[in-house]
Amino acid sequence: MEITVVGCGYVGLVTAVCLSHIGHKVTCVDIDKEKINQLQNGLSPIYETGLEELLQKNIALGRLHFTTNHKDSYKNTEVIIIAVGTPPKQDGSANLDSIYQTALDIAKSIVNDGIIVIKSTVPVGTNSKIQRYIQENLISNVHFDMVSNPEFLREGSAVYDTFYSDRIVIGTNSERAARTLSAMYKKFNTQAFITDPSTAEMIKYASNAFLATKISFINEISNICEKVGANVEDVANGMGFDKRIGHAFLNAGIGYGGSCFPKDTRALVHIASDVEHDFDLLKSVINVNNKQQKLLVQKVVSTLQEIKGQHIAVLGLSFKPNTSDIREAPSIKIAEQLIELGANVVAYDPIANENAKAVLPNEVRLVSTKEEAINGSDAVLILTEWEEFKDMDLQIYVELMNKPIIFDGRNCYDLKRVKKHNIEYHSIGRPIINAYMDTTLFLER
Ligand code: UGA
């Protein structure tokens, strides 16, 4: 099949590469010349496990092309997939400027019948509006069908998620389009769920909002656990055995970040208010998340008493492991608070240092190894659960820190493992381990 993907961001690029890998001829377009240049040379502008290898392979096989020439790439293609950004506006609603611009370009370029797919996350009703908008602006007498086809890819494992997804949602009023899209995705071997466009659009928001709800819920439970002396990890495990609940997305931490959950939860609150529905539950989820991102620093303050002039090491800056993305990462707010309190902050991330430089306060010193960050520090804050931190020898903290005090925002270490070292360890929703004052008696139970 001949497919054009518009937008070479996370979603567009991964989709394009994976579709070419299952044998389709894919052209990927973007307005960013530098990015296209890089991609034409087989270099991925984003860090995504397995992506660059597949990119190079499929370029070499002649199935994958990159261009800035929008008009030509829309002309003779069967399916156009729109995967441009829908960033949040000041009021939380989605900015659809790029979607409308792309729709106009398509209307003024297509000369054959075809299918137009919106993969970008868009408010409910957008597919119908875009269908009318394209229809009104068409310059040729062609027929096109419209499909809402939301994505459920996690950054860091987006390639894996594309090949092994739980579901493919196809929202369309056209049986022909549903058949064509099902055939296009057939080799991914996943059941397609076919519905109408508005329902498909809502499935996307409802899924992200529900996952965010699970996270805020377990974070609230973790805060209570800390006060009553329970262990949130075991609570989540115990809950997860119930198949109606499941184990996934019950890891307590410093709150969700990234380019999706914060944006989509705010957008859904906005979508609800547009139809005069006050989405109280989701507003609370967002509030809990904002509060959760501040709690770790409060713990540091109450433990160290005086933060001013202290050397604080931050390990991990990306919003989660295996990505260099720091958009809405909790590390940003945490670093800002620490700097405001007068701490000397030294930070390290295995791959996000470069991206972090642009958004972190200038006072944060970025270093290229975790040892450099930890060396001589008065406290370590772990903000991303990279394997590199999880696997490290804990004795490094004892050897390199002034006095080993760790604030682990991601529960990277088993408590029994920590107890073997002379470390003071504060994690989320679990008892404090204090080498000097044993406060963990109930662990022995
Ligand atoms: C999320 C969804 O998981 C994808 O299904 C969706 O397609 C994507 O958004 C999107 O809308 O494009 P992503 O933002 O890449 O994917 O990352 P997640 O793995 O979902 O993690 C989001 C945040 O939640 C991270 O900050 C992570 O640390 C946090 N999280 C996740 C927790 O705090 N606890 C958990 O148990 C799970």
C-alpha cells in the first residue's frame, strides 16, 4: 500500500517506520528541513529503542522516504496519516492549528480518491469538522473517507508497542475505509476495534485519563501508607492480583509527566467543560499530580532542615526511563524548587542532559556520570528509574557522599537491599530506612 505520514514526531516517525517494515511504501513529510535531512541520512532525531535500526533498514530497502514536499507526497497516495502535534494552549485545550493547516494542504493537493486518517490526539468531534473543512476546500473532484485512528504508544517502547499493541482503534463511518485500514495493519496481528469517529477520539482521551487516574490514586495511597507505616509496593501488588484491577500503572512515585498525560488530562477537562460537564474526578487527578511533584522536596527539607548551600545530586531528568524526553518531567519542578531553596544542584541523566539544559534553571550543573554527581553530595534525589541507577552498587553512595542520604522518587531499590548498607533511605510510600536509627522494624515481620 502507498501511505503518506504527515509529521515526523514520535508518533508519526514510529508509525511510518513500522508500516514500512511490514512492507508498505511510506513517505514521511515534515516542514522541518533539518529533521528531514537527518532522517534521509538514516539518523533518528529521537531516542527510541530499535527505531534507528529499522529506519536504516527500510530506507535501504527503498520502502521509506522522507521529504519536505507536502504537495507531491499527497498526490498519489492511498492513505494519508496525519500525525502532527496538538500542543496545549494556555487554557488547556488542544491547539489544532497544524491539523487545520495540514488539512488545507491536503485538500489543495489530492487528485485521487483516498483515505485521510487522523492519528494526532484531537478533541471529540474534530474528525467530522476536518472532514467538512477538507470537503469545502477540495480543488479536485475526488472522494475521500475520514478515519480517527488514535495511537497508544509509550515513549521508549513505541516500536515494541506498534508491533505488539493491545488494540487498534479505527473510528470511521465508512465500511470501505474500515476494511482498508484493517488490511493496512493486518501484519501487526492485532484485533482492530471498529467504531465511529467520535467514539474513537474519546477512547484515546479516556484511556490516558484512566491511566493517569490509576497513578494519582496509588500516589495518594502511598502518602497515607507513609503515615500509617504500610508499604505501598505491597499494597499495589496485593491489589493487582485482582484481575479487575491489574498490576499495571500502580507504581507510586513523584507524579506522571511527559507530553501526553498532563496535556490530555487537561484537554479532557476542557472538552467536558465545553459541554457543561464538570469533570471533578479528573480535576482531582491533576491536582494530586501537581502536589505529588512537590512532596519529595518537602521530605528533603524536613530531613536536612537547611538546604541552602547543600550539595544535592539529582539522578535522572527524563520524565521516564529509555527516553531523552523531558517534557513536563517532574525533575524540572523539583530542580526549580531546590535552586529556589539555595541548594547547589548537580544533575545527571544517561541521555537527557542535552534536552534538560534548555529548560532547567541555569544554576543546575549537568555532569556526564552519576559518580560525578554523587561525589561529595549531601543528598541524592533519584527522579527517573533508569536501569543504570537500579543496577548500581549501593556502596558507591556510601563511598562518595558526605553522608549517604537518598531520596528515591521512583522506589528503585528493594528495602532489604538498602538495609545492607550504611544509608539513610527515603522512598515513596515505604518505611524510611535509617542505618543509624532502625525505624524499619515491621520489615522483619
Ligand atoms: C502514554 C500512554 O501510556 C500511551 O498509551 C499513550 O499512547 C501515550 O501516553 C500518548 O498519549 O501518546 P507515555 O507518555 O509515553 O505514554 O508514558 P507512560 O509510560 O504512560 O508514562 C507516563 C508517566 O506516568 C511517566 O512520567 C511515568 O513515570 C508515570 N508513571 C507510569 C507512574 O508514575 N507510575 C506508573 O505506574 C506508570
